[in-house]
Amino acid sequence: MINIKSDHEIELLRIAGNIVYQTHQYLKPFIKEGITTLELDRLAEDFIRSKGATPSCKGYNGFPATLCTSINDEVVHGIPSKRKLKNGDIITLDICACYKGYHGDSAWTYKVGEVSKEVSDLMDETKEALFAGLAMVKPGNRIGDISNAVETVAKKYHLGVVRELCGHGVGHELHEDPDIPNYGKPNTGPLIKEGMVFAVEPMLNLGSRDICMLDDGWTIVTYDEKPSAHFEHTVLVTHDGYEILTTGE
Ligand code: MF3
Ligand code: CO
């Protein structure tokens, strides 16, 4: 069942989304060679709590941290650790916060110092795929229109589309209906309606789409060990398009 949010719920989702955005902005200057992902995690948790919210990921199915920190060939759900960032790495911070029972969810891939041109292009192309998907968000379109738009951009650049993980509805639960795959056919899937809230989140690989899980039971990596990028926004469907909730000041 896909929830249509009430005005009150939308207010709380806006605040939650804004806290997630602020957390990204707060962390950005710390993303430098030498910092550990655990240090970033502590900063993020303290910041989220200082805003009156809680970290949605911490304890979610047993996940141990506030941030998912996924470096280079790690696609999603990297666990913060004593690993230090190095010049030339890319790191995705996937941040979820819960405000008065409502969630915001946004992932962004960042450069650590200077990265190679092909990795920088991968980031730009994945961001392009996110916004191509979002451009399809309006009442009357279908979820498959978003999926197809993301896939079309990925194909244009010959990137691997991770199929096992999807975008999703966001609300009182971090993951709600509908699933939003990053591949699919136009004019298929659930109808998009005003008042829905969901996260669109392409995960695109420089190599093949194949992934596997590390022994820690969380970290998903590319099978061929090539880098992967991930950009995600939570959006509200408006009467004629969408409003990004994980943005603003
Ligand atoms: N944004 C992540 C996702 O949609 C949140 C994961 S929480 C975790 O998959 F606990 F599973 F890490
Ligand atoms: Co998500």
C-alpha cells in the first residue's frame, strides 16, 4: 500500500529531510584524507541529535551506526570503522534521520581530494541519472517512468545498474512502498499521486552490475571491485511535479 501523506506528516517529513540535508552540509568539510569513517559517524550522530532527531539507521535490522559509509567499490551499507580516507577515494555518505516519527533519507558521493577523471565522470553521470529520474516525478506518471529514465542515463554512459537495491517510499517507516528500481519500462508500475513521498536513489557502477556482500553481513561491494556511485533524494509529489525534501537551509 502506498501512503498519501497528510499536511501534518508532510511538515514533519520536511523537517526530517532538512535535518538530513544539514547533516550532509555539516560533514562535507570533514571529508578529507586522514579522517576515519568512525569519526565522521560520531560527528553525524551528535549533529542529528542536536537537531532533536535520531539516526534512523542505528539499530535498523541491527545496523551498528548512524552513517552508511561506502568507499570506492563499496556500493552501500559500509560500516563506519577505523579506516582512514585516502586522497583519490570516493565515499558515499548515506544519511537517514527521524524527526517525531518521520524519516528523511539522502545519499551523496563525495571526492576525497583529487579523483581520476573516470571516477569523477561516474559521479556526474550518476547524479544526472538521479535528476533524470526525478524529472519523471509528477501525478499521472508511473514509477516505471522514473526507473526507465534512470536506466536510460546509465546506458548512455555504459554504467552497471545495481538491480538488487531500489529506491523506496519514505514516511513513518524508513522503507515503505513502492519499490523504485533503477531499471524498467515506461508506463509500468504504480501510478504516482500527489502526497506520496519517496526516495529515488540510483547506484551505478563503473564496471558490471554484479555485487556481493562482505563477511560483515552489511557491506555490499562490486564484484569486479570497480567503483560505484550513489545519489539519493527524498521527494514529495506535488500537484505538478516534486519538491525535494532533503534540501534547503
Ligand atoms: N538509506 C539506506 C537504504 O535505503 C538506509 C539503510 S539503513 C541500514 O538502504 F541500517 F540498513 F543501513
Ligand atoms: Co534510501
